[in-house]
Amino acid sequence: MSECGGRGGGNSSSSSDDAEDEGGGGGGGGPAGSGSLSPAPAGASSAGRLRRGLRGASLMARRRPELLCGAVALGCALLVALKFTCSRAKDVIIPAKPPVSFFSSRSPVLDLFQGQLDYAEHVRRDSEVVLLFFYAPWCGQSIAARSEIEQAAGQLSDQVLFVAINCWWNQGKCRKQKHFFYFPVIYLYHRSFGPIEYKGPMSAVYIEKFVRRVMKPLLYIPSQSELLDFLSNYEPGVLGYFEFNGSPQPPGYLTFFTSALHSLKKDYLGTVRFGVITNKHLAKLVSLVHSGSVYLHRHFNTSLVFRREAVNYTAENIHKWALENREALLRWLRPHGGKSLLLNNELKKGPALLVFLPFNPLAESHPLIDEITEVALEYNNCHRDQVVERLLQHLRRVDAPVFRPLAPEPPAQLPEPPLITASPCCNTVVLPQWHSVSRTHNVCELCVNQSAGGVRPSSVGMPQCSFFEMAAALDSFYLKEQTFYHVASGSIECSNFLSSYSPFSYYTACCRTINRAVTGFIDSGQGVFETPTVAFSSLEKKCEADPPGSVPHIEENRYLFPEVDVSSTNFTGLSCRTNKTLNIYLLDSNLFWLYAERLGAPSATRVKEFATIVDVKEESHYILDPKQALMKFTLESFIQNFSILYSPLKRHLIGSDSAQYPSQHLITEVTTDTFWEVVLQKQDVLLLYYTQWCGFCPSLNHVFIQLARLLPTDTFTVARIDVSQNDLPWEFMVDRLPTVLFFPCNRKDRSVKYPEDLPITLPNLLRFILHHSDPASVPQNLANPPTKECLQSEAVFQQGHISHLEREIRKLRAEISTLQRAQVQVEAQLSSARRDEHRLLRQQQTLEKQHSLLQLHSRQLQALYEQKTRELEGVARKLQELADASEDLLTENTWLKILVATMERKLEGKDGAETLPPPREAGSDHPEPPGPPRLPGSTPPPSNSSSTLASERSKENRTDF
């Protein structure tokens, strides 16, 4: 059946169905058939539309079954995806497990592992001192601090309430009310004051010490001895005087007590200590007369008394006043281990003395810290203050006269130092190796005399020296290479010379040779010089060199010079007489020994004590000899050696371990420890400076390997050093990489640098070595000219060396020719590869053009497809509108037919009832057929309408099927 027929049949059946629903179309013209002509209700029309839609969908499914299959498959896929997503969500989102106890049941710590912050606040209000430990169960730092908290709680559980709160569980109040950025967090409360956050090391002794400071923020001072202990401490001290005679709590005492807690809240290190004096006689010693007065003790600056008439007497003002005006003698450094600028900010202030020592905060006394405090007091006591001298005597446990008041009095006028006439000012000078005198002597006594006719010193006394005069004498001594005359003995040479700065000053220099192993002086074995001109003989021999010997420091003078008084080296007030003033810092070696090892401390040591001076500006640091015990005397000597104008201290060099490099190798790997051994050996040495990050340095490896194979190993050494891992003396450092230095066998002091503008190739290196190692360039010794046999043997040796080099050059030429042939082959292969590359490029370009054309055609076809699709959709919409219109017209036509047939039947029945049919005429040829009469002017009546409708319905039924 055609599309139009199918559509028409469908429309007729729909109209017949609608007619049946209205109850007007079943049979012929009975009374039931003559129903009402009113329109159909809205419910019936919507139901008809629904049926039409379902019928159209079924018709479309019958025509194109693939659409039905696609819709079913898409629905099944959506159901499967939804089910899979729901199952995955059930696996991922699981409820959080309930928290468990972080501390054991036998622990003295109250563990609120469900985050009951309200209960913690309740028990805190009922206790005097409470420690709150906020933790996260997964946090490694919290787990590590758990045992330390338990250990501290075991010592203080009878006085302090320790509460641990899980601040990570999402249902606990602590997580909802507290927003910590790190764990663990420790808060301390002293009654209603708090919180005081502890940020120190997570160690039991440090935590216990801090808790005890919070428990007793004020130190009671009942006697003069304890007052001296309080004032001689390296930490700043604040004293308050209160009379407890009239009332149990004098006015201002609670404010002073709260200021001590404020200090702990702002400074967790507790660097400012607070003490209380109740004895008015002790209070007068520190200028405290009225009850409620507060005194800030400072060692070198004027001590202060809190001015109540100028500033309000509040806890916050007292604490701020103490922090702003405190004086730090020693400072503790406690790096937290993460990224921090703590060390950088402190080291930028100037040279720093870092002292590593084991520290127990709970110990009652610290003898080593007392010695360091004594050193710091003497080092900074520039004006020889009497109060500082009395505190030093107390630290030394020396009995002193009656204690004088420590009131802040105006400084007394210092007496002028007496003029130095007979007694000279002397200083020990350790000669550097570059000085010409160091070839015969290594230590000189430089003395300053005020008159040209002064007496030459036979021994060194204890003078009152002027730093500037001694500096001028040292400069003159180093700038002028004087001739020395023998006096006193055969091992001492002395000379008189004028200063370069003042013609009226007269200096004397006595030089001698000192060995560490020998206490006395070694005779030089030379006679008395007759003339002022002295030719110093060189210590260097052919192909021999002595390693740099150790020179004595000031701390060894007492053993080397028994006649020298120890007190001649004045240490008191040294910080004001030098431009290299030190800041002294303390570090706990139990916590920060790793820093000491990086600075040069031995890793395997029984006692973790170490001292080093770090000078960031000079890019150097010095260490105290680990073999010497850390004590007052060694620290003073260490500081003196650093502070003098020409310091004998040697910059500490950090290098890699030489044991990791093999000894038998073509190229010798040099480290800091083996530098002198390799460079000063009895051979010519060619040294390459490189680093791992230098990109050009590895390209030179094959050049130096070939050079090492060419040259004999018994007379020549090829070496290299990684300067990023190994420090060297400044005179051997370089400013660019790679750099090549050549150290000739018999002239180590005349090392030669490879020219920077010359390419580093094997022929250039050979020419450079042969030029600078030629014996003809060595200055001949006129006193001992070479013999004929020596010259002949040397010529034979040179000829053999030249023939060896010629053979090696021939080998190199053969290798070069082989490489050239290989180069030709490689170039041929490269040319073939280039041709293939060009061909592939052309093919690629052709394919790209075809691809672009195909893409253009594809876009055109896509646009045409979209256009045709839109046109087809428009035609389909128009056909659908025509079909709907034809359906409506058929429906109206059917209704009109029914109406006309009904009206005709009514008219025929009415005429038959009123008028009888006329008689037939006898003579008519054609009788009229039976039926109703026709009205004049009316159309002939149609045949039976019922039969007509029945036939139409049968046709429609046949059309549907």
C-alpha cells in the first residue's frame, strides 16, 4: 500500500473511532443515530491525540526498526552505567572509623580522643596549671612527641594536669572550633591566664623546664649570693622589690607576676628571667627603695629602673619594657629543622662564634656555660666596669671585699694610661709563608718603643699597648723586609726600624725559629752577620718541596716561650679593639650535632663539644682544634687568634672523602686532603679544575686520558679536582671553569695557568707542557755549573723523550687518517640520509596537501548534508501539515454526509406523512420506481446512506490491514 493510502486509511479510522466515542455513528438512521451535534469533550480529544501519537510511533517503528533497536540499546547502557556508578560510590564513600585512644590507659595524660573540647575547658577551670596537647593521630610529629609528653607528665602529674585532645576527628568539637595549621600544638594555662604556646624542641626535658617556668615564673632571691647568681647569668634579668610585711599580696605584685607570664607567652625560650626581692637591704644594692619597683639588669649598658610616673604600671608595659631594653650576652639558637632564615639572619650580623655543647635544661648548674659566660663578659668589658669585675669574681668563685651597690651611677672618668717609656709594648707575630723572613724564622716578637734610644728588649713584659700603634708596627714590619742582626743568642735575630706612619716611633723585631715538639729554641747554626746585606737561602731543592708546616698559635706561646707572661695578651675588652667583633651563640649538641658535623666537627666523638667561627662576609669559617678541650682558656685563645690583625688561623676546608677514589688510575682524583700531597710531589703536575654542573668539562675527559697515556707516569701526573665538593686555599682557587694549572717539578711556586683564549686540545696541551717544563727555562745555579757528563746524559734523556713523542705522534696521525676515512663514510651515509629525508619531506607535503583537500571536501559535504537535512525536515513538516489538514477535511466531509443524509430522511418522512402518492396513470410507458417523492428543484436522493457508510468503513478496514 502506498504512503498516501496508508495515511488516508489511518485518518478515516481515526475519524470513525472519534465518531464511535461520541456515540453517533453505529447504524442507520434510527433515533439513536440522530444524536446531538455538540462538539466532543476535551478529555476525549486528548485521548485521541495520545492514541494517534502511539499509532504514529508504532508505524515509524515498523518502517525503521533500527531506530527502535538503538533506543533500546541506549536505555540499557544508561541503566548499566547508573548501576556501576552507584556501586563505586558505595565502595569509595565509607563512614569514618571511630577514633581510638592515643595514649595508653596507664598513661598519666588524660586522653580526650573524641575531641571533647568542652570537657577540657571544664577540667582546665578546676586546675591551677594545665597543659593541653592537641594532636592528630596520623601526624608523625604527634606520634614522636607522645612519649616525650608522657615522660614529662610522669614527673609533673601531681602538680600539673596533662590533657591530650584529638583535634582531627571530624565529629569532635575541637575540629569544629579550632583551626590549627600544624600539629602538635601545646598550650599551657596558669589559672585564668593563657594560652601560652610552647614552640620549643619536642623533648621531655625542654617541655618539663618550660612547664616549671610557667608554674613558677618568679624566682625568689633571699640572699646576696643568690642575687649574684641571678645577675651574673648570661640571660637578662628583671628584679622586682615587694614588701610582704603588711599584706599577703602587696600592691603591684600580681601585675609583676602577670608580666612574667606575658614574657613566656611572647618568648617561648624564656630569655628574660624575673626575680623577686623581699629584703630591703638586698633591694638597695640594685637601687630599689620603694615597694613595687622594677629593675632591669644589664652588664655593659646602664641598668634601668621602671619609671612608673612615665609609663602605666601594667603587666603588658613591664614585659614590653623589658624586651625592648634587654641586653643579650649569649643567645641560644634552636633551628626547627625546616626551611628557616634563622641562621641566615643571625650570621648576616657579623662574625659569629657558634659553641655546641650538651645542655640539660633541668640541671641546677652548668659549669661550661659559666665559663663561656665569663669569656663573654671579659670579651665585652671594654671599660673595665667594677660591677662586671665583681660578677666575674663571683663566677670564678673568688672571695671579694664587701659587695658594693650596683646602682646605675654615672661612669667615672677613667685615668689616662701612663706613657710607655722603658717598658715596651710587644706582640707575638706568626710569619706567613709568603714573607721572605719565613724562610729562616717563623715567629717574631714585635715591640713598640716611644724613644729612638730605647733599650732593646731581652724579655717580654706586660705592657699597656695601644692597638693602633701595634697595627702600624705590624704594617711596617710586613711592608719592609728588613735585615736582622744577631743579638742575645745564635737563634734570635733582631732589627730596629722606623715606622712607615710616624718618624718618631721606634720598633724592634726579634725573630726566631720554633718547633712544636721542642720547648726551647733551635739554634739556626749560622754565624754573626758582618754586613747588613743577608742572602737567605731557599729551602727548595730540585724536584723536592716541603709540605706546609704548622705554625704556632697564641695559645701555644706559654709552652714555646716560658719567659713570656701569659697575661701579656690582654683579652679583656677585646671586642672594642677590633673590627671583627664576634657574636656568641650557643647550640645544644644533643639536638643540633648535625650542624656541627657539616661545619667540620668529627662525626665519631665521645664528647659532643665543638666551637667554630663563621664569617659570612669573608666566606670562610674556622674551627677550634677538636683535640683541645672546650674550656675558657681555649676559647679565649681561639677568639684572640681570630681578632688579631694578621690572624694565624687557617680557613677550614671541607672536602670529599679521598677513600672513595681508586689510587691506580690514569687521571688522579684530587681532594682537599690530598691536594698538597699530589701537587707538591716530585713530578710535573697538570691539574684540571671542574665541577659536576659544568657542561663543557666532560668533553675534555678524552683529551686528558690521551695525554695521560702519552706521558710517562713516573715523571708526570695528570690530575683533576671537583671544586664544588672540595675547598682549597684562596691562592689556589679559580674564577672560571674549566681551568688548567701546571705545577713544574722544581718550581712549584711558579705555577702556570693555561691560556684562556687557546683551545684545549691534545697538541696545544703538549706544546704548553713542553714549553713550561723545558729545563732551559730554569735559572742556572752559577755557583755550581752543570758538568759535561750531566749535560750529555740530559741530552740523551731529552732525545729519547723526543723520539718517544715522535712515535706517539705517528700513532696519532695513523689514528687521524683512520678517523678521516670513517668520517668520509659517515658523511656519505649522512648525505644518503639527507636525500631520504628530503624525499620523505616531499611525500609528507603531498600528503598534507591531499589531507587538506579532503578536509575541505569533508567540510563541504558536511555543510551540504546539513542543508539537505534542513530541507528534508522542512518538507516533512509541510507533509505532516497537509496530512493533518486532509484528515480534518475528511472528518468534516463525513460529518456533512451524515448530516445531509439525516436531513433527507427527515424530509422524505415528513412529505410521506402529509401527502398521499398520486394514482398511476394507466397509459404510462415507464412506471416510477417506488420510493419517496422528489421535491421540485431538489437533487435526486442518494442511495441508502447506511449502506454507503458501511461500504466506506469496510474500505477503511481493508486499508488498515
